[in-house]
Amino acid sequence: MQERLPNSPPLPLRILQIIGGFFFCGIALVLPYRMRVFYFRGLAWLFHLPVEAFGKLARFVLMRTGKNN
Amino acid sequence: MPNSACALLFSGGTDSTCAAALAAESFSEIHLLTFSEHATRYSPVPTARVRELQAAFTKNRFQQVILSNDRVLRYLCYHGYLRSVLQFGFYNLATPGLSSLSWHLLTIHYCLQHRIKVVQDGLTRELMHFPGHMDFFVAKLKCLYAEHDLRYENPVREWPTPYDQQFLDRLLVDYRGVPPAKPGSPTGTTTGDYLHKLGLSPAKNIKGTRLDHLTQHDCYPFVLYNILCFWLMENLFGFESFEEGLKRFFETKFQLARVLLEKKRHSKLFELVEP
């Protein structure tokens, strides 16, 4: 078996990631070009959503409490 | 300064802007090539960056060129697709690498049309899980350029890279320890340091900031590629095996690239179309 990168996640999470990987990549594999681009952009939006939302919330809290960012 | 020209792949980001500033020391005319495709069509065009470079280097001429690599990318992705899927499976989703290859194909075509002999690229050793950043890919590019009597250079390839400010990149890439591992604070001058000293950047590291996003043209969206790399391939086969698979996959794509450059019937793919 190939040596893994350091900090590889625990086995249960790896199994979930593999299942998720097959799902997301499987869809992309059968899509034509423009639909695939739309799919990629949609996935990017979805995965960045929690981080973007947290950033907006942090800015809001800082603004309301009068703190500088 | 000798009256010479070079072409430079230019997104307007820190690394390519630093490469442009370095190119200004050796070349009087610098053609800044920015590539736009369907996936990045809403991304800003780095015109402001070009103006800043022109203002900083008044003895040089910076020519901004915007090329659409959509057709070439589509061809690289889907030509012989069924056979490629049967042979390489999910490697066909290494689209960031195919996007990179399409840029270089158009760059070669541009250089041959404008009799430019040198190509500069601000590629560093960040995000080394991307095919276009890997050493084997860069070596293949050098060969491809040399076949057309062109010289491909990476002036900032070995420069230290700063700590990644993007949370998701730190979580997904750096934490997993994609080689080479970042040793913490870089020693030596980073591309951001260099631009900051020249007055072309407000801070030593603006990568991942809002300013960075507003001034540079995006690369191909890579969330799906990160899933392919870290969720699927690295968990199933290990990173080294994944890299070996990428080498085999891109060997066929580089062969296809050679055919594209040689066959005149594909000339429509290279029409310099403004997006």
C-alpha cells in the first residue's frame, strides 16, 4: 500500500470521503463541457458557503461591537 | 537594455506580477497573456495591474493580450473521451492541469505568430497537488516549448512561498502535508516581498485577500479536483501513485497537444478570440 500523506484522516472519515468522492466525481465524469463547468462552480459555491457565511457573520459582529477588523 | 520581447502568462496575481517585474529587467517588450474560459468568464481582467507595471517600468512596454482558451480546453478534455475514460477513469477530471496545458498551447501559437522566443511563467511551488504545478508537468512543458524553438522559464519557481492565508487551502492541502511541506515563515524573498519593495503591493502577502481576488483573473475552479485528489485518489491509492497516474494521463494529453500544434485543420481552435 502506498504511503499516505501525513495527517490523513481516521479510517471512518476516509471511507466517507471515498464514497463522497465517487459520488461527486462520478457526476462530473458524465457531464458535457458547459454543464460540467456549471457543476464545478456550483460545488465551489456550496463548499465555500460555510466559510463565507462565517466571514460575513464575523464582520457583522465586529461592526456591531465597534471593533476594527 | 536590448530590444527584445518575451511572452508572460499573466493572471495579475502576486506571482505573475513579480515575474513581469523581473522580466522588465531583461526585456524591453513584455506581452502579458491572460487566458479566459467559460469557467472564469466573470473573473476580473488584470488591466489595473498592467497599468501599475507600466507606470513602474516606464522604459518597458507592457502589452496586455487576452486570449480565450475555451475551445482548446474543450478539445483537450473531450477529444477521444470515451477511450480516455476507459483508460484513465477519474483522471479525466484533472481539469486544472488541462486548463494549464491549454494556456501553454495558446502561448506557443502566439509566440510563433509574433516571433517571440522566450516565455516566462510565474509558477511557484505552492499547491503542488495541482498537475500544472508538478515537476513532471513543468519538465514536459520545457520540452514542448523547445520543440518549437522556444525557451520556457520559471524565474520564481524556487522562491520561498508564504504561509497560506486561505483557510480552505490550509485545511485541505497544507494540513494533509502535500510535499514539499512549508517550513513555517519563509526565509528569503517571496514574490510578495519583492512587489512590496517595488511599491507594487500594499503588503508583503496579499494572497487570498479580497484585494487579491479583485486584481487577478481566476484559475479554473478546483473544488472538484481537490475532492478527486484528497477524498478519492489519495485515500484509495496514496499521493505518489496518484501522481504517477497523472503522469501517464498527461503523457497522452501532451501528445494530443503536439498534434494540435502541427495540424493546420485545427487552426480554428487557435483563433485569438477576445472573450
